[in-house]
Amino acid sequence: MHQGKIFNIQHYSIHDGPGIRTTVFFKGCPLNCWWCHNPESIEMKNQIIYRQQKCIGCGDCISVCPEGALSMGEKGVLRNKELCTLCGRCCEICPTNAMEMVGKDVTVAEIMKEIEKDKMFYDQSGGGVTFSGGEPLLQPDLLILLLTACKNMGIHTALDTCGYTRWENMEIVAGKVDLFLYDLKHLDNEAHKKYTGVPNTLILDNLKKLARIHRNIWIRVPVIPGINDGEENIRKMGEFIGSLMIKKVFLLPYHDIAAGKYELLGKPYLLKGIKPPGEEKMYELKKKFIPYGIEVKVGG
């Protein structure tokens, strides 16, 4: 059976579309946003994270490692990344889950088994399944099979996408997706490239094409102080979204909850010191979209 790589399945989600939902998080993303709240989703390969505060220093992980990649240091277990093969034995044996593998290969059947557990809640709340990430369209074969299985069961489907993919991938899933949650980061191409690692041309072109063939699209804009909350960018966003006859926008205020994840992954957090936008700022931004006939909500 076809396999793919995910890193989490979240049950009872209420921030990824209407109703109570199950959110399936795909691993791998073509963007590398400075503010990403799922930095463990960016790389397609598996990763091991180590939480020192949970470690009891038993040394079981060290003894079980077949490559001798682990050793005990002053601040807990040290891992030699050159020797480590990500076999996962250290994670399996750890009694406190201080060692955790992020990423796993799963089949469509395994994912659907988890989705079916929540079907009663979908029916009662008008919810369904949201495929998120990372970027699900990096694994189009897996995504199409899951969308098809959900449609056959009458389950509402939503796709959270950054839009950075070949149009053919977007077009082929469009007929199986009930709701697109389409992320827009910045309308300035150079700024977009600086803060996400890629230009925005393909993302905007895909959204234009998608809007012609699919009428249920919600735009989600992460509001990052000093990066994309300027008046010029917001004006351009309003004009662009309004021109596509898309009527619903969600403004998602920046938060630094994920900063600790970067440390666990050994990655720098580039937005240290940036404070979340206040309610007054979010209200001001919300008002700027009104002239373009757009319904705006703050938060997921």
C-alpha cells in the first residue's frame, strides 16, 4: 500500500476549518518561514528531539544505540549526528520519552483508521478532516488517496496549503477538497523570498487559477509585527484578495509559543524579541480589509 510521511495526527481540532476536526500533519515543506510554529515539519526526513528536563540519566539509550552515536555529557545525552542513522531505538527504549522521533511512515489505511475514530464528532459538529503540515502537496499521491477515501465516506475535507507547488498538483486535488485554507505571507516578492526562502510568484499565480475553479477558499494571513503588518502590504493584500472574489480572511496574530521547538531541533529562532500584536493592532488591520468586501476574522 502507498506510504507517506507525517509527524502528527491531532484529534478534536477547532482551529483548522469548521466544526470539530482531525488534522493530519504531513512532513516536509518547501518554505522555511521565520515564524513557522511547526519547525519540525519543514524537513522531510525524520528527526530526533531530546528533552533534557525529562531525562533521568538512566543511560538505556546509550547502551541500545547500535552505532555508538550517544554519550552522556554534563547537560545530558549527546548525539553525534554523523554517526546517528535515525534508527529510533533510543526513542523506543526511553522510559520518560525524553528522546522522541519526529516523523513516521504510514499507510493510507493507518491514517484512515485514526480519522474514522472521530466521524461521530464530524457528523455532530459539521466538522471533518484537515490535511496540514508542512505542505501536503509535497506528497500528492498520498494526499489524493486520503482525499478520495474521505469523500467515499462522506467526510468533509479541508486542505491547508502554502500554495507553492506545480499547478497540476493543485488542480488534481481541487475536485476532492471541500475547503482550501490558503496561506498568504507577503505580497512583496523580495520580502517573501527573504522571510520564507521562496518567491511568491507561483503562490499568487496558483491562487488566481484556483479561485477560477473553486469557490470555497479561506485566506489565512499570519500577522508578523514589522514584517508583513505594514499599511502598504495590507492594502495590496486587500486589493489582490478582493479582485479574486474571495470573501473570507483570517488574520492569525504571531506568537512565540514554538520558540522552544527550535532549540530542541538545534535551529536558531530568528524572531527573538518580537512581541505578539495587541488587540488594537489586529482590529486596525481588520478594518483595512473592509473596503474590499472581505469578511475578516481574527484568529483561527
